[in-house]
Amino acid sequence: MALQRLILIRHGESVGNEAASAAERAGEEVIDLPYRDADTPLSPTGEAQVAALRSALRALGAGDAIAWTSPYRRAAQTAERALAELGTLAVADERLRDRELGVLDHLTSHGVVARYPSEAERRDHLGKFFYRPPGGESWADVALRLRSFLSDAAGAAAATGVVFVHEAVVHLIRYVLEGWDERRVLAAAIEEPVPNASATVLERADGRWRAARVGDVGHLIEAGVEATLHTGRRDALPSRGEIDPGHPDDAEEESRVSAE
């Protein structure tokens, strides 16, 4: 049986989302967070979002699906709690982890410019997709490991798969499966946002993958739970020439933060 449908779930809001957004608003250089990125847990709002996510997964037929999760705590918590009533267990796969930011981890946009001005300039020159911070990964690096995961997942003994991951990973899975180029995935990061605990559904027909829904938070709205999409740090913003500079959302391209 070949995989025919893939449900991509972004983890619920984390305490890292909250801390990073607060630090950006305050103009601070460092995000005050006691956790390493892999250990960052869900926030109280994130917990409520995950509870509301259960009904969406049930409606999408996740009880008969095979599931995988990023090993990072916020994603693993989302998977465990959202799937608990369905009797489905998610297998952790390190290839699904969030993008690693290396020396820029835990820095706000202000911190990157103040402490690593040459890196800010290098990133602006190379563009977000190919820029790799020292000790970290570029979007292209993440796409490479996702190709490996998706190749393995294609042979799963189920028609439907559920993947609990991070915002950039959702965009990059679509980049791989839908055959996008650099410009298309960067545009999607602005125009097709992926809120916390949202569902993006990809379906395969005639050998091609297409999105049936993107960033759906109807289950949150129905449950009266806040839908969150945190603004990103400078690393998430498009470089000159990547996106039309007149685009109204350029300043808030995505919610990727150092503890996304």
C-alpha cells in the first residue's frame, strides 16, 4: 500500500514562541529561555490547542493512519496528546526536527545584527533558502534530510500518514512533494501561513502531490481556542529580491523563531 495522503500538523504554541515574540517586541538581543531548543515545551495556550486538535484528527481519519513526529519536545507532546484517544502512536524521527540555527540560536533579530553583523549581511546576500548560519542549517539542508524521510515514508503500510513537525518543515515538505523551486517556497512562507496546531493536508493523485488544505485552524475556532502565528526573527524575513518589497506581509513572513 502506498501513501496517498499526508496530514502535516504544526505543533501547538510553545513557551519558546511566547518568549521569542516578547523579546522581539521589547527590542532585546537574547531570548530569555532556560531550555535548549529540543526541550522547549508547549505553552498553556499550546495545550489547549492540542486538545482542540483531537477532533480534527478524528475527522481526518488519523485513527487508521501511521504517524511520525519530530523528536523535539513541543512536537512530541502535540503528537502524544492529540493522538491519545485514537490509539495511534507517533514514531519519532530525527529527520523531522526543526531547522538548527547554530550560533544564532536564542538571538532575536536585534541580537543577530548587533552580535553577528557579518552574518546578517551574508544571509542578506545569499537569501534565506541557501543561507547556513555557522553551526546551523539552511533551508536547503533541511530539505535534503526531508527527502530521505519522505522516500522511506512513501512505502508505509497505510494510505494516510500524519506528521507532527515545525512550521519551516511543513513548507519544506510541500517544497519536496509538490516540486516547488526556491521562489515558490519562499512565497508560500508569506502567503500560506501555518499557525500553531494547524492542519495541512496533501493528497496524491495521478502520481502528483497537491495541497487540499493549508494551515487549517477551523478546529481551534470551533473550540474557541486562540489561533497563534508568532512573527519571526530577522532570519525569517526575505532577503532583497526574494519577495516583492511592497508585499504587506513582508515584515511578518512567518512565525519561525529560534525556539519555533
